[in-house]
Amino acid sequence: MAEMTMIEAVRAALAFALEEDPDVIIFGEDVGIDGGVFRATEGLVQRFGPSRVRDTPLSETVIAGLAVGASAQGLRPVAEIQFMGFIYPAVDQLVCHAARMRNRTRGRLSCPMVLRAPFGGGIKAPEHHSESTEAMLAHVPGLRVVIPSSPARAYGLLLAAVRDPDPVIFLEPKRLYRATSEEVADNGEALPLDSAFVLREGADVTLVTWGAMVVETLEAARQLAEVEVSAEVIDLGTVKPYDRAAVRTSVEKTGRCVIVHEAPLTGGFGAEVAADLAETCLTSLLAPIRRVAGYDTVMPYLRLEDRYMPSTDRILDAVHYVLEFE
Amino acid sequence: MARTRQTRTTDPGAYLDAEGTLLRELPDFAKSRDTLVALYSAMVRCRTFDSKAVALQRTGRLGTYASSLGQEAVGVGVASAMAPTDVFLPSFREHGAQLIRGVTLEELFLFWGGDERGNDFSLPKRDFPVCIPVGTHFPHAAGAALALVHKGVPGVAVAVGGDGATSKGDFYEALNLVGAWNLPAVFVLNNNQWSISVRRQDQTAAQTLAQKAVACGLPGEQVDGNDVIAVREATERALERARSGQGGTLIECVTYRLGDHTTADDASRYRDDDEVSAQWKKEPLVRLRRHLTQVHGWSKADEEALLRTCREEVDQAAENYLATPPEPAGEMLANLFESLPRDLARQAEELGDG
Ligand SMILES: Cc1ncc(C[n+]2csc(CCOP(=O)(O)OP(=O)(O)O)c2C)c(N)n1
Ligand SMILES: [Mg+2]
């Protein structure tokens, strides 16, 4: 066991994957000698050599397309997009190729690739460096979208993503990279994909979230406990395909649900979670489902960033609304 | 004989002119009657498939189809130079190449008939399926080349795309990477002068498409894309370079799209019949047939036998395709991931297995 931040856990998982499978290769912008702008790959080129850890030219299309081609021919590329704000040229390759290669060849070729990208707000980064558009990717059939929310989950889910036989988009909440550290066993044990994590058990209300919003949501649950409200906190972990059963089971127990995400409200992934509950848990629901999300606007520059991000107070307001609803 | 100049601006080199007259000494492979007959047969087979496919589409038994009429020398020349360990990445117009690689006529009919099983090739197991989003397969070729290097396979990734595809960033970005990483990849351009209704000269002000290699630090070469010998010879040289660790090459094959863009297109809206008639005089089959007749005693009987064999084979494949029942609907979900995520179980149940 070692105390690790999330960025250290990502690095440890990458090193473990490189060590265990000679077909794993890493590439992206500045991932070599510089170790990535967030240092996720620090030391890896020295340890595994430049044929396993490669700096690419500055081309997101090529990074994703290279991963498609290499994975379809038997490698297990773990490619890095430097910031999710620059993923869009790569989205063409993800949607048109990575997501459908297995299906359109009826399993003859597949894309066991991982595309990692730091994402989300909260670190006062420049324009284009703070968005969270996971719902856009989650809408694409054939892609897995995985978002860790702690060092241990980053380690276990990243290893699972690398070993998975299909493409995984691995979005790392950069606000959490160095926010906290915890004990992580660097033993190569993966955590299950497509499974939610119950971070806190409770009986009165279910709070569903993922990524960096886990922080505010857990804080809200802590404050609720002080006033004798017991909140269950579920971290989806894998946003697509998500663990519907876990969310339903919880809401059947609590009868109330608040969904929290940083991405804009409309068409955000919370809409899918809410719709599923409306379809399947209507008779258990004691109050309308509420969503606490980013606003439907362009991510503001850093001076207004805090006003955009869902706060613990906004979560508490929503929880009180569903608790008091009659 | 093997020209190494980087680009040509006019009159790309050919071995045979449109009349089948020998312009210069043939490369060794083209001195063999058997090899030439094989190349000619492959082009005839491709053209026979093309006309059958168009006929099936016109009678509602195939989906929208992109004919390679007049461009057979590109695919056949390229694929005939390749080894089984190489990886082929086709655009949607390289049936001739796919057939040589071992894709079956039935598989081609299935693909164009709207059945994913057409991409589950029985023979070239590692070849990529047709790429529909124009030019987006060039980055895959770089990735495939990287995989070949990584696994120590002495293979080369060969991608073919159109003149229109060269305007895409994908093409340029991938070519740039092939240069920067010295990857064993060959990019072939089927310059058929048209990108649906947009002429080659309106696509780019570059004098040749081959020139686009210069900025990426790679050799680029223009060849007569109606001369299957020239295409094959240039491809062989490029493959040899790649295999010996010298990296990638761009080959521009200058040819002409004699047909409509696809069966959904009507080219008379944007181009004159006169232009097309003039190009018919340069098409790739006639010149090789004349050469075979003049030099290798190819007879009328040989020709008729070949046409008959191709027709029978293609007709039989079409019948097999038409007799193939559609897959059970559940296959549309069953192949999305290696194993069906729990999340999709209800939808899979709804589709059932019928
Ligand atoms: C990215 C993309 N844009 C548009 C289209 C629609 N489209 C299909 S083929 C084509 C023209 C392609 O021209 P070219 O690359 O010269 O190939 P050709 O069809 O002549 O073989 C277009 C615009 C497409 N398939 N993909
Ligand atoms: Mg064209």
C-alpha cells in the first residue's frame, strides 16, 4: 500500500499495464520526456523506452486514428488527449471508427483502446480547458465512458479499461488530480467497469453523481447527516453503460433522488438517469427527481467559474426540495 | 527504369500508352505472360463485378453502389504488389484490390447489399473494411503500420483514398506522422479527377497531389493510374522502401472516373459527355489487352473464355448473396461489445433472436 494522489494512481496503473502486457503502448502530446502536462506519464519513457511511450505530433485526429488502427491490429494503445477541450477532432475517429469497428466487422476486428483525457472545471484553467462533455460521448453506441472519482478508483478503473476488449474513453477529473491522497494497493487489481460505487449508504434520499462532483455531493451528505437526514451517495464510475440496477435499487429504497453533474443541464447524462427512474421507479418515488447541474451556457472564464460549478449549497437546496415535497 | 524523382508535374509515366504501345522497357514482372494475364483477368473480374452490382442496384436488390469503372488498374496494381502479411485499408472504390486480397465476391455483394457480414472477410483477416468517411482511414494505416513494427512483422500498411480525400486533415496529419515516425505505410491516391461534382483543379491549387508528400518529408510520385504495370511497379518500389526501414511513400495514380460517383449520382448534371468519351480512349483494360494480343498471343478465344468465366463466377456469387437470409435482428446489439453489457440486456431481449 502506498499513499497516492489521483495523478500518481493513474501513473501507477499505466506503469503496471505497460509492465504486464508488451502490447500496451502509450502515445500523445508531450507524454514522453515531459511526462504529460499533468505528469500522468512521468518517468514512463525512461522506464519503458521511446517505442512504448511516444510523443506524437500535435494532432488529435491522428492520436485517435492511430489508436484505432493500432488496436485493430492487436496493440493495446492508451492514448492521451492533453485536455478534453481539444478532443473534438478525435471525436470523428471515435464515433465513426472506434465505436463501430467490432460491430461492422461482426467481431473480426475490434478496438481495445483507451483514450484518456483530463476534463472538467475547478482549477481556474484557461478557456477551453474546463468543459465536461461526457454526455456527448456517452450518447455514442459502442463507446464506454469511465470517470474515476478517487485515487483508488482511478487505479482500478484504468487497469480495467486497458484490459477491456473494447474502446474506453477515460475522463480524469483534473480538479481531483492532486486534491487528496489515499492508500492505493499497486497490485494490478482492477475495479469492475459498468458498476456503480455506493460511497455512502443512506435511507432518505439518493444522490447520484460522478467525477469531481463526488466531493460536493459527499460534503452535502455529511451536512445532511448533521440534521438527521441520511443520504445515499452513488458514484456511477462508468457513465456509459451505467449501472441502472444500482441506481434503481437505491431509489426504490429512499424514494427520492437528486442527480448532480458539472456538465450543462440540458441533455446532460443526468437526463438519462432521471428518465430511467421515471420509467422504472415511478411508484417508489415520493418526490420529483431534481438535477443539480452546470448552467446551459458556455463555460465561463475563471473569474466566474465558481458561480457555474454546482456547489454544496445548490445540492442541499435540491435535497431539501425533494425532502419537503408533498 | 525506377524513377526516384519526388514529383512529376506533367504526363505521369506509363509503360503502355492508350494504344498498348510499349513506351519503355518493362519491369521484370511485366515480361511474364502469366503475370500480365493475371493482372488483366483481375481487372476484367472487377469490371464484371461492377456491372453486376450496378444492375442489382438498378433493380432494387443492392444498396447504393460506387463503381470503379475505368479505375481498375489502381486497385489491381496496388494489391497485386502486396504480400499477405501487409494490411490493406481501402476507400469505397477499391473492389479490384479487395478481390485480389481475397475478399470474396459474396462478401462484396453482402457489404454493398447492406449486411455487415460482408466485412467479416474469410481470407484477409487483418484487412480493414471499406472506409466511408472520406480519408479518415489514413490515420488507421499509420496505426496499423505502428502495430506491424511493434510486433516485428515485416509488413506494410497500404491505404487507398481519392483526390477529394487529400483535402482532409486526416490525410495530411497521418502522412505527417508517417514521415515523423518513419512508419512502413504507403498511401495511394486514386485521382479519378472528380470528388462527386468537384473537379480535381477545384479541390486544390497544388500542381500534383503527389507534391503533398514533400511537406511531410516523404517521397511522392505520380503514375499513370490507367497503366496497371506502372501502378504495380511504383507500389512494389514503395513497399520495398517501407520493408527496408526507409519509411512511407505517397503514390498518386492519375485515372478517370468513367461512371457516376455512385448509383445515387447523375454525373450529367456537372460534366460533359465529350470529356467522358475522350477518357474512354484511355481506359486501363484495352491497352493491356492490346499488349497481350500483340506480344503474348492473347486470342479472341482467350478473351471470350475469360469473360465467360468472370460472368459465371459473378452471377453465381450474386445468386448466393441473394439467397442469403438477413441476420437475426439481435446481431445489431450482439456485436457492439465483446460481451453484452448488462445495461443492454432489455434492448437485446426486445430485439429477440429472430
Ligand atoms: C468525410 C466525408 N465527407 C463527405 C462524404 C460524402 N462523399 C462521399 S464520396 C465523396 C467524394 C469523394 O471524392 P474522392 O475522395 O475523390 O473519392 P472518389 O469518390 O472520387 O473515389 C463525398 C463528398 C463522405 N463520405 N465523407
Ligand atoms: Mg475522386
